[in-house]
Amino acid sequence: MKCICPECKNLIDVSKHPKLAVDYVIECDICGILLGVRSILNEVVETEIIDEGK
Ligand SMILES: [Zn+2]
């Protein structure tokens, strides 16, 4: 399974999230942004940036 950060375009290591599913929140290792999982299709995790209203 792979996941590209929409913010920094780096590959996020999702192997440490074995229960990854839709609505799961992960953090980008590189830029530290929070990402919500929108869909998982063909081993590709699609995410969207979670705006915490800062
Ligand atoms: Zn990132």
C-alpha cells in the first residue's frame, strides 16, 4: 500500500498503520501535516489535508 502526501509529495510509510481505513487520520512523516484517508483503491491510499482551522 502506498500513500503520497498531497502537501509535500513525498511517499508516506503506511506500514506502521496496519489498520488503515477510510476516515483514518495519519500524519506525514516529512512535513507533519494531518491527513484524512478518503479512499483506498488498488493499494493506493488517497488522502486529503485536514484543516484544523488555524
Ligand atoms: Zn507531507
